[in-house]
Amino acid sequence: MERRKVIIDCDPGIDDSLAIMLALKSEEIEVIGITIVCGNAPVEMGFGNAKKVLRQMGRLDVPIFVGEKRPVRREYVNALDTHGEDGLGESYLSEVDGYEQQMDAVDFMASVLKAEKVSVIALGPMTNLAVLIDRAMDAFLNIEELVSMGGTFKSHGNCSPVAEYNYWCDPDAAALVYDTMYENGKKIHMIGLDVTRKIVLTPTILEYICRLNPETGDFIRKITKFYFDFHWQWEHIIGCVINDPLTVAYFIDRNICQGFDSYVQIETQGISLGQSVVDSMNFYRKEANAKVMTEVDVLRFFRLFLSRILDVKPEELDILQDII
Ligand code: RIB
Ligand code: CA
């Protein structure tokens, strides 16, 4: 099987960390670099958290590059209320020293993409991608596939009635990315809240994880406890929505999600700032610039996610259909 080269642009972040774990354990993907963007956590904290995840996975060979420290225009608003004051569920894992790279995230993206086509899985605000467009449009247009966790079509927002955090945190960056995709006849894969909200890591699934692989389970339990408490407090959910791993899983197996092509714009001001406006009825008569995902096969996702991160065969996950 040919492994697909991927840059993971993220803001770790609890669910970003689970997504990185999945990507590193999937033979379909070669993670050639992880780029950090300000989002859930300030960018330096995100850098530190990414190192902790790579240490856990025994993969400190994967380079990490520090990206933009603030949105292109708006004031930066983090999501530490959701991810804990350390950005990793207040697990307070020991820091990994050193590991600084010589170039920043956007220069890394530009250097790689000027040389070859590589895909980008974007799991945070799109600030790094917007700066890449400004700094090296030719490199941005050489992205083989751009898959983004962000936005929402019919599901309510998580930062306002209509806006999802990644696009709300830096709406100008998201708008520039979607507009650039439109102007160049390309489509971004939008994995929004319509599908990610259905991916709930429950206490039962966590217990199952810990029994199948105690070491990995212990790490996941440590970084998700705060997230469970947050979801109960704010959304009265027993469990936690893990948005970002679905995005990686979709990159690997397109049958996990179904959706439709549509023209999408991102609102950059006013009460619906950050909203992904999906023109599903084609009012604007514009060519689609996005593949908007609306349905998800939850069991298919968890079978792929758990088998990879726990090193078990899918057929060994016999009770999964009873606990999803
Ligand atoms: O709205 C959810 C998204 O925002 C996820 O990617 C989460 O990690 C945060 O970045
Ligand atoms: Ca994220």
C-alpha cells in the first residue's frame, strides 16, 4: 500500500492528541510533520503538548513546527476552559525538553509543498494556512487534499448559536482558505459538527479501551477526564465529543462519512461571525468549493480508531457494536 504523505496542522488540545495518535498508528499515512497553530491552547503550549503525545507514542522522530501565535485579524481567544489549563486535560504530564526546529510552521509547509504534493489534515483554526496563502500561494495550491475539522451545516455551533470553534477563532483565515479554494476550482473536505458531534467517547468505551490496552488506556484516561467533566457541565453529555480523530479517520476511510458538494462561505463579522454558510440550495449559483459531511458511520469509526490506537485486530472488537 502506498502511504500518503500528510502534514497535521493542529492545536493540541485533547482531541487533537487523540487524532495524532490515530494518524501515527495508521499505515496509510506518513506524517511528515506536525504544525502547531494557536487555538485550543497558545501555540507554545500546543508545541509542548504535541511533544508529550509523540513521547507517549515513541515517535519523537516526527518533526513539530511552531506556527502562528494569533489569528490574522481577531483577538486570540483560547479554549483552555474546554481543554484544561495545560491544554491537555490538566493531566500535567512532564514536559519534553528541547526539540526546537529551525523554521516556523508556515516555512515548513511552504518548503515541503513547493517540492511535492502533500495532503494537509487541519484540526485547528486555519491561521497557518492563511499565512501560507499570503506567503506562498503556489505551495498552498500544491496541497493534494485539504481535510478540515471545522464548521457546521445544520448542527448548532459550539462557540455561538451558529459557529464552530476552529472557524470562529480565526474566521478571516477560514474565509481566505475557502475563498482561495473556490477561486482555484478546488474543494476542501469539511468535517463539521454535524458529524463530529456523533463521535462520543463514553465511559464504557473508555473502560473497554483500558481493558484492551492498559498502557494506552491510562494515557487516554489521564487526558480526557477534564473533557468528560466539561461535557457534563456544559452539554449534559456523559462522555466527550472527540472531533479531530474523526477527521483523520475520514482521511483514511472515506466511507466513514457521507455528504455533498456545496459552495461554502465563512462569515467574518457580526453576530454570526465564524459561521460556515453552506449554500446547499445553490442560491448563489457558484461552483462547489467544499465537500460537506453530514452523515457518519459511528461503528465504522470506532472500529478503525480503536483497532489502530490499541493495536488490536478489528475482528477482536467483538463487543463494540453493543457499547456504541
Ligand atoms: O470545535 C472543535 C474543534 O475546535 C476541535 O478541533 C477542537 O480541538 C478545537 O480545535
Ligand atoms: Ca483541534
